[in-house]
Amino acid sequence: MNEILMYGQIGTDITDWGFVKELEPFKNQDVKIRANSPGGEIFQGWAMYNAIKEHGQCDIQIDGLAASMMTVIMLAGRKITASKNAMIMIHNPSFQNEEDSERSTSEIQLLDKVKQLITDSYSERTGIPIEELTLMLNAETWLTAQEALEKGFIDEITDEVLETATAITQKKKTAQMVFMSYKPKKETTPKSLTVILGIPSNSNPESIFKAISSLKNKNVSLEAENKRIKTQIKKEQKEEAKTITELAIKKGVINKNLERIQLMAFDADFKKTKSDLLSAINEVNGSSVQMQNHKLIREIILGSKTTIDEIKTAKPKSEWTLQDYRKNAPKELENNRELYKKLIKEEYKQ
């Protein structure tokens, strides 16, 4: 399977444009994303989330740590798995390197909006009530792979493990410390929110809100378009499945009574079912052509006057009637009295 590594901090080691560029060649293909990240930039994370969601065929494997924004990104996966010794950490969003008291009311409101988006995403995937999630975020909750599975943050625990300290020890560390124990990375300077949004660095909170709103609207439009495309593809696949199934029935590959079951198979796995059924049809067509060619060669060698039309309607000798033997092998019929009696009975139903 195609693989993409998300090892490092969101926004520095892993950038939105870099990730999207790496994912782009795998359109319509299954992708396994291996993650080990302490989180990072919120809005770059949302861009990655939307890219994975739009792709639709990405599975997420947590190799070591999924903390902060990485836990949101992983929710976009078709299936989420984690190593036995992996850790999941969720907490409230915050500004980097500055006390909340130094922030304006508008900026604090921005954090509240971001928290609501994150909480809604967690609740939608896990089914955990908003009230319970709020308490978990306020407390900075650390989860082992087993606890994450029980809470619904992941779908399965794998046997894969990375060399690191025990889960109990890891819970006492910060997200960055846990990440470093799995995969040390060289620190780089994170980008500011205004750079991520593509607006001037001296933009006021109102401009920031407007840019976020624009980004959100764009994402909504992209999701709507993606849904429309998927619906159209599904419709076209149903039509193609019906056409192939009708051909298979006509060729005798499947019985008419199995038509509904065959269409259900297409719904479950269109690509594989199509490949298998077309292969079966091609085998039947190949056998038919081979039989016609053998008949044609026989007619040429023996000098029979069988026409091309008769060759096209040729059938296996085991299905020959009395008339077929009289027409194509009269001497064989004449020398085989038991065969002659059998065919007479079948002909006149005696």
C-alpha cells in the first residue's frame, strides 16, 4: 500500500502544502498515513484534515504519539489504528509562548471557536457527549492505545511497537517530550497564524476572523463538491454494474436468478467484482472463439460444405441432436446403434 509519513510537528516538520503535494499522486488509491506527532499549527492541521477527508481512501496508523492537532487530523482517516504502545493526548487549544492574560478578548473568542470545532469533531467520530469531552480537554487527557480504543478515538490496536518508555512514564511527560522519545526532530521556528492564513502580519482580530470564515466556507464548498462527485461516481458505477451483469447473464456466466446478488457484490466491492466478472466473460468468449476456429479448420481439411453461419452457431458435440448427427456425422450415427436409439427416443420423446 502507498505510505506517507507524518513524523514531526504540524506547521514546521509537516506543512499543509507539502502534505497535500505528497498525497496528490495517490488519487483514487489506498494510502496508509503513519503518524507520530505532538501536534502544532491548528489551521495547517485543518487543511491536512480536509485533504485526507476529500481523498477518502486514507487509513491512519499512530506509530508513537498523536497529540493536540494530530488527534484532529487522524479523525479524517477511513480507519484509525495505533501501535500497542502509542499514546493519544487531547487538550484545549492555546497560543504559543504567551500567557492568555496578554491576549485580547477577540483572540480569546477565537480560541473558543477553535475549541468548539475540535470538540464537535471528536464527538462526531467517537460518540462521546460534548460535556464529557469538554472535561477531558480541560484536564489535558492522556490515553493509552487501549483507552483510546475503548473511547472510540481509534478503531484497532496493531502489534506494531516502537522502542520507548512505558505508557505510565509517558503520561508524566509533555507531548513534545513523548514525541522526542519516539523520533527526535530538529526544532524549527513555527509560522504565525497570519502567515498560515495568507494575510498581513499586522492584521487585526476582525481580519483574522474574516480569513478563518473564508477558509471555512471554502472547505464547506469543497466537501459539497466532493460529495457531489462521489454521488455521480456511484451512479455511474451502478449503471456499469447493471450492464456487465446483463452481459454475464447473456453469455451464460451467471444465472438470471443471481442477478440481484451479483449487483450486491458490485455495491460491496465494485473494482474487484468488475474485474472478476469481466474475466469470466472473456473466458467464455475465448472458448467460443476457439470452438469456432476449430470447426472452421475441420471444415477446410475435410472439405465439408458447412457454411460460416453454421460455424457461428456451433455447439458442443455432447449437445447434438439427431438432426445434428445426420447433418454433421451421419457415418458415426450409422455405426453406433445405441447412440441412434438414444437420439430417436429423445427426438420423439419415447
